[in-house]
Amino acid sequence: ETGVTQSPTHLIKTRGQQVTLRCSSQSGHNTVSWYQQALGQGPQFIFQYYREEENGRGNFPPRFSGLQFPNYSSELNVNALELDDSALYLCASSLRDTKETQYFGPGTRLLVL
Amino acid sequence: LAKTTQPISMDSYEGQEVNITCSHNNIATNDYITWYQQFPSQGPRFIIQGYKTKVTNEVASLFIPADRKSSTLSLPRVSLSDTAVYYCLVGALNSGGYQKVTFGTGTKLQVIP
């Protein structure tokens, strides 16, 4: 186990709704990254948070937003859900300015109907 | 970020050594090479990371030639539980300029009894 936890484990939403996914980072880690993984594909980088600010973003529209809290936990918010948003959402925590790698949580499976 | 190329799939019998090669021709000086293992509907699990030559841990070895344009993950004596997708990732993890992370499609390893 990595110590990275995510909630909920599964979620079903309908098109147009909004969703919030949560992540608790591994103890001592100050950076959180979020990924989207569609079925049969590799994880795609959404964005990264460090010191409660977005610190890099992949090719995702603004309706994907996030937060990082003082305890380094994080949220991923997706507005106006689309069918293609159905995926496994992964959070990974790491310690900035070290070569230590990212450790992933178990993911949240989101299904948009 | 350096693009990586891996075989899409590999089959191996139980007890054999498996070598998965990843090409990363455009690797930058500051980039590390990291391998992850992922089981269905779970988050990627860190296997090994290296910069050059050879790295070994309790589960795998990583061979990196002098030009660093490729790397080979070696799994000794695989078992059925090693059936998974293996991702090669290249990047300067947690450096000041580290933002985007790109996973490829990975190599699906099937271990046969």
C-alpha cells in the first residue's frame, strides 16, 4: 500500500452534472497530481498542485479544476460532465525537489450516463 | 517530455525471466526513467527508477545503456501474479520545471502457466 487514499471508489453521474473527487496524499508528500485513465489507455496528466496552487496542466479544459489544502490533500472537480469523462481518475502524491517518484492511489471509477 | 515506445504486449511462461524494452530517443539530461506496474482498475504501482547503468531492487532490475536512449526492465522468474500492464515513464520528476507527465499505452504482459 502506498498511503495515498481516494474517495469515493466508484461514482455514477449523469451528463451535465458536477462531481468532486478527493485524494489524501502519502504522509510527508507535498505535491499532488491528478490523472485520467480511459479504458485500455495509459493515464493522462490533468494537473499538479503544489503549495495549494496549480503547478502544471495537461490538455484538459477549464471545467476540470482542483484544489489543494494546507494538509496537502486535494480535490478534483469536473463540471458539466460529458460521457467521455467516464474513466478511472488517479491521484498521485510526491515530494517536490527530490528524485523520489510519485505514488498512486487506488483511483475513483467515474461513470457518466 | 521524452516520448516513450514500448511493445504493446508480451507473453511469457511462469518461471521465465522477462525483459521489456522501452525506447526514449529524446531523453533529456535531467530525465530519470521510471517503471510502473498496473493491474486492472488499480493505480499504477512503482517498480523501479534509474538514471544510468543498472539498478536492482527486490522485484526487478533496470538496465540503461550509456546513451540512455532506451531502457530494459527485467523481471526474474515471473509468476501468474505478474500479469499486468507495465509503463515506462521518462521525466525529471519533481524538478522545478516538471509539469507534464505522459504515460504511453504500456506493455501488457501475460504470464502463462
